[in-house]
Amino acid sequence: MIKLSALALVAFALGAVTVSAAAAPEVTTIAGSGAAGIADGPAQQATFLFPAGVAVARDGSIYISDLAAQRIRVLTPAGNVRTVAGSGSIAPPGFAVPPGYRDGPALQAQFNGPEGLTVGPDGSLYIADSYNACIRKLQHGFVTTFFGKCGDRGVLDGTRAVARLNRPRDLAFDAAGNLYIADDGVGLRKLSKNGVLTTIRFKQYGDHSSHGVAIAGASDPIVLDATVDGVVAYYPSTGQDEMLGAGISSMPSMVAAVDRRQFLFTDLLSHNVRYFRTPAFPFVGQYSRIIAGQVSERGIDNAGFANGPRADARFYDPMGIAVAGNRAIIADGGNRRIREMLLPHSRVSETGFDAANNTDDRHYEVALVGASWSFWESLGDDSICAQIERTLNASHRFSKPVRCHTITMNGGSSLAMEDYIKNVFPYQRMDLVILDAEPELVGFPNNATPANAAFVSRFRLRMQHLLDVLRPLHTQLAAVWIYPAQLTSDAEWVIDKWPAGGFRTLPDYTADNADHQTSVRLEKTLRDMPILQYDMYYDMVDYQLSRGATMLYHPDDQHPNPRGNAFFGDHFARGLLAAGLGRK
């Protein structure tokens, strides 16, 4: 794991419209009063018993499966809730409608625990009638059985005549018209467009739990299967699968794809909504973070109800989730409400460039190339790069809006950086390139830091070589060294965390300490290079003292949290400005 406390940057300078600091994304209630009931009407006055699944139609209507009410409801674009399928009266003590099974006119149909919903290629609504062990279809005011024999559970694959489902909980169509089914107790299953059911046997996950399914991509789709142990990604084109997020303390309920690399899932264990990002070269790490809801280690302490900023929101047994543009729709089962969460704007991928972020002449283009710290647990506008962009724009020193791109290379090898520079930067014009020049990584790819003259010499050679690689790409050249806090002459290993949170300062190393000697040699050998020295230690201590030991790091390691991203990005940018960057 790369420690930010041992950080050095080298920046080479030449010379989306400016993104301002994003307002805190909010969670709101779009339907449901919170009372138990089956009343239709204006969205905020309507009542639910236990909303479990959601699906967004092409016209913006939101379909809702009310599991305990045995009904399918719809929230119209006009803001009204009405029942579109299902029937029956609430039985004492008033929290559920007795289940049943009946096809026919939609408002006379009966269900047994409907959960996942999806809108099919034909525009019809498909319903996972979970405890009836079948899939129902709502079309033109009628409910029919689409697949399975309702009331007859089984695990058989095959044609419609013989195949059986166990407990279908969620559904998703791919672009080719195949239907993927999260069949709990069996696993992920595929119903081909010609009506043949097969069970997909994962190589990386042996359990049979399957709570939710989503599909990302059209031409080469990824199928995401939410299990009790995490989310499994299945690649139909290759037949391969991988377990994502193993070891995360969560219990995914249902999942929704933002794109091929980002998705959301509701967490029944922690009563919140999580974001997950899969790796992409050269970034080789993956992570999950709580995107909305509370963060107590004991999940039940997070349960509750509150709207507002994502970090302040509370949920209780969140279930179904669907992404519609820049918002996520969430069935908040325990709160008997439908919630809407505005998604943060992920304007830059950590692989640097895509069709929406290619460089142009209208911006002052900045690239931040670094190891895992550079985009750790970031969603775009709360990244180090975003803060660098904001600080540089706020200086008003640039004739064009500043735009920052993050290129993350886990491990941060200088050889990988060099390869990226040679193969990408000739085709992506950059005005400023900020490189991670961490001594441990640039000097020795195996992260060793021998405290001797050979290390210092090799480090200088690698630094000089990176300068030589970048030099032909730019008309002006400046460099900045954000001095590594681990190798300072006053307090070498300065950052550590007490269990209560905050930093502690260890005693200074003695003059004969090996790391201290390495630090002195590095400082001397780099003096004749265009480098600005910056020791972060005292700024970090001042931050802690002024904010009551507020952490700048992730709770489990020394990667920065969003607060740390803002702190370090601002300080890096101010160091660049102090060195003269942007002056006319």
C-alpha cells in the first residue's frame, strides 16, 4: 500500500470548462409518507408496506414493487402514485396483504412477494414474483406468467416446459434480449431470447446466493450479480467471472450500473448505499465506499430516516436501486419510502482520458500522474486533481480555464509512468504534467529504500530520465518537488494514527539514522535541479490542531479521504503558484 506521507511530485509546466466546487449531493423522498398502507394519490401522501424493487420506464415513470402489499405501483412523472397490478386487502395487524397467484386483468392479479422489476425490450414490465418462483409480465393492463411454473419451485434448466426457478429476486435484460435472473438459492441464471434457461456456474464464487442483477454495456456487456458475500462480475463474451469487493463488510441487496466500471448497491447489513469501482489499466485497484448513509461499524446504528446531503442521509433496509441519468432511485423498504439520490459528477476517469475528457486548446490542461493515492476513494469532484483545478482557477493567473486529468498507476513505477508519457502525451497536449516522484518508487520499483549513496544516485538518474522524456513535449519547463514527509530532517516518520483518530509525532531520528542520512543526500543531490521543496508536515499538524484532530486519511490506511484530497490538492496547487506557475 502506498503511503501518502512519503510523497514527492515533479511538475512540468508549459505555458470541460472550469468546474466549481460541487454542492453536497442530496437525498430526497420522492414518494411515500412513511406510514404503513396501500393508499394511492399524490406522491408525498401515498403509503407503502415494503417497497422492494424499482425500475424506470422510458417516459420517466418509476415502477415500484410493494413486496408486502403484493402490488406493483407506479410513480408518474406528474408526481402521483397509483397501483397498476395486484389486489387484496391488508390483513391484521396491518403490515401485509395475504399472498396469492392469479393472472388476468392487472388490478385483479395476485402476487407472492414481488421484488425485482425490469422494463423489457418490448416496453412491458417484467416482475420477479419471488415466492411464487416465477416471472410475471405486465402488458396492456393484463398480467401473465412469462416464465416458470408459479408455485412449483425447482432448480431445473431447460425449455419453458421443464425449467423451474427457485426464488427469483431480480431481473435484467441485455441488449440482445436475453434475460438474466438473480435466482436466490441457485445463483445467476440466463433465459435466452428463444426461451431456454441455463444456470451460470461461477469459477470465483461457489455459493448460490443471488439477490440482485444489473447489466453494464451493450456491445460487450458485464453482468453484475449481488450475492450475500459481495458482487460478482460475469463477462458473457469470455465466460469469465471475478469476485469484486471480497472482504468488504456489507451485504449487497440489489445493484445498479452507472457504467461499465462504476456501480451502486444497496447494503442491507449497513443500511446505506455503496459505490464500487472496478480497476482499469493502469489502475489496478478496486474499492467500495459508502456513497450515502451513515458509516457506523455496527450496521444497525446506521438505520433511520433522514434526507439531506448524502453523508447525512439515513436509510432502513434499502432494497431496489436504479440509475436514471444523474440520479439513483432507491426503494427504502423499512422506511416505506422511495428515495432519490443525486449522483456526484465523475468528470474524469483515473485512467486519464476518454471521449469526454480529451485535451483541447480551450483549456489549460493539467495531468496528475501518480500511484494509488492520486484517486483513492474519489468520485471525481472530491479528488486531489479536482482541488488542484479549483485552486489554480481561483488564482486567476491563467488565460484559459484549468482542467485537471487524473492518471492513476497503482504502485507508481517510474517505468510505467515513462511508458505512459511516451505513448499518450504526444497525442494529448498537456500544459502541466505532475508526476509522482516518490523515492521509494522511482528509485527502486520493489519499494525498497536503501539508505545509501547508491540509492540517491539511482534516484537522481531516474528523475533526470523522466525530465528528459518530458522535455521534448513542452516549450517551457519548471519542476516542483513536494518534499516527502517520511524523509524530512526534522521529523522523519511524522504521520501515524492513534485509535481515537489524529496524528502523533514520533521522536526525531538521530544524525546517524539511515533514513536521515538518505534524506540529507537526496536534498543535496537535487539542489541543482529545477525543484521546489515543500515539507507537508507542519501544514498537516496545523490542520489537525485547528480542527480538533480531524483525520485527513481513510480509517484503514494512509490514503487520503475526500477531506485529505481537498487539503493536499490545495497545498500542491499553492506550492506551484508560489513557484511562479501561471504568471504572465
